[in-house]
Amino acid sequence: MKRMEELLSRFNPDTGTIDGAPTVTRRLSDLRNCFADERAYEAALQQGNPIIYTVASVEPAAGDGQLHYCIGMIMPGRVGDEYYLTKGHLHEWRPAAEFYIGLRGKGMMLLEDINSGESRMLDLVANSAVYVPGFTAHRTVNVGAVPLVYLGVYPAAAGHDYRTIAEKNFRKVIVMRNDRPVLMEREEFVRGLGLI
Amino acid sequence: MKRMEELLSRFNPDTGTIDGAPTVTRRLSDLRNCFADERAYEAALQQGNPIIYTVASVEPAAGDGQLHYCIGMIMPGRVGDEYYLTKGHLHEWRPAAEFYIGLRGKGMMLLEDINSGESRMLDLVANSAVYVPGFTAHRTVNVGAVPLVYLGVYPAAAGHDYRTIAEKNFRKVIVMRNDRPVLMEREEFVRGLGLI
């Protein structure tokens, strides 16, 4: 059996880190084509290149039946009316699901069924779990005023497909309207900006 | 895609429940043959039949790649020198792993590799995750003074095999020695009691 240090990990909901685990950092410049409002994106980049989110992962074992987990932290903020967000991904192994568990802050998950095209916007807050079924693209956004921190648990065999999202993006966007997050058709949102 | 109510669940680390999810309750009388000290077990049963632990589960979907999760709550207490514990189980689908995430209280997990026979005793406390690899029997004990509450996330296809544990039990026990939990050979512990 693995050593104790490989079986036990400690995570920190304040820093969004896992002791000893590598952390990936995504800055604004890494998120080109993720925000629908390209004008606001370019303007924001002129102002600086802040960290938008970090992800630290623990991958104890590979193979069918095994699991991985990660801790994600998304900073509070917006680009235009769009909340800071993750790139979003599908699993390479399409049937693979994922559980998200909220630890701190106020977030939303955007889910899009790749077969039916249906979307869902779901709260991600402390003491809640969001189930991302297989065959479902998912993105997380921070709609609050403090960092959003959450865990994700997924099959070791899932794999991450960012390419499909990068090419097609999501059909819907989560944007601020009257100080609240609402789910809108991406095209409608972009049309409203006068960008198409 | 499933309805929002089926994708989002709220759990309560104080009550060890998940809104709308069925809860299984295990009382002392349900745990016959789980404690090594049979004399202390029978004596405790004469005093009453308290709840030892509860488990509530969410099973959004079946099939390969899907996941389930549960919240467990173990009461504080002991039978003789053995801390209150769960029955423990193997997964029917032996390669299936599980992540345990501590929410509240002070617990320990007992892991036993069914191939090598090796055992591990690991802390289960808030802000920590214990990885239970495939092919590993696992039991949780409460070594603290308040209820121990934790989440478990596992493949939907895992299944629970309680029978194998009920027949063979674990090779080791977690018992109190000088007010601290220690891992001992079950046989040595029982011999020390004069029961064999």
C-alpha cells in the first residue's frame, strides 16, 4: 500500500492550496476567448494581468476506479459584466462525472449537456455539492466579493479536454444584471454589446 | 439533463445530513462482531442501544464514470477501549477507490490492503482528504469528544461489500491507550483482554 503521506492530504480553504501539491495559475492573459465581451477583455488586459484562478491537484493513482481531486480558487472580479471564470472543460473520457464541493465564497457553475445542448446554472457555496454528469461541459464563476474556493473529485481516468471549449465556447454566459448573476444566451449578450 | 434539484445538494456538517437524502442509522445492536472486545460489547448493550453512526447518500446516476457521495456522522464514545466505529467495507467492484473529506471532529481511518494485508491508520479531520485506494477495506472511527462528520465520494459502480468484513473483520484495531488512539493487532488486543 502507499505510504501515509501519499494517502493523506491537507487542503486550505483560505489559500486554495493542498500541502505539497503543484498549483496551476491562470492569469487574465491565459483566458483569451473565454470572455464573450472581447472589447472589455482587451481593455482589462491593458490595465494589468491579474491572477484569475488557481488549481492544485492530487493524483494518487491512475486507472479505472481510481479518483483524483483538486482544489480551485477563483478571485472575485469581472471583465465587463462577466464574472471571473475558469476556462471550463469536458472530460476526455466523456462519461466521467465530477463532484464539486463548495468551501468558501459564492459561486455558480455553468453546465452544458453536449448531447442536448441544455444549460444549467447552479449555486456553488459552502456545504453544497454540485454533480456534473458525464457528457457535460462545466465552468465555474465567482459571483461574490471574496475568493471562491471549492473541491472537485473526479475519476482518475477522466482527463481534461479544454480544446473543445476553446473552439466552441459555451452557448450561455453568466453575467451581472442588477447586481445579480443571470444566465443569458451568449449570442444575445454579444449582440447587446454591439459586437456582432 | 437532470433537473437542478437533482444536480445540487446541500449537506449539513452539524447534523450529518443531506437535504432530501435518505439516512441510514446504525445502532450498537447493528454492530455485532465489529468490536473485538465481545465482553465489553455485550455489557454495553445491557446499558442501552445508542446510535453509533448515520450515513446519508446521494446517488445521482448509475454507470461507469458516474459518482456517488455520502455524508457520515459517527458519535463520540467507546466500547471498552475501542472507539465507536463503522462496520467498514470493501467495494464490490474491487478497483474502486474513495475519497474521504473531513468536515468536523477528530477521526481516524483504518485501511487494510486485501492483497498485501498491510494496514494504515490515518487522521480524518476538517480540511483533510484521505484516499482509499482500490482493493482496500476501510473503516472509520471517532477518536474525539464530538461527532465526527465527513464526506465520501466514490464511483457509482463501486457497490458495498459488508459481508467480507463481517466474516473476516480487520486484522488490526484502533484502541485507546493512555488517552490516545493506537493501532494494534486484533489478536494481540483480544489476547490482552484474556478473551482467547
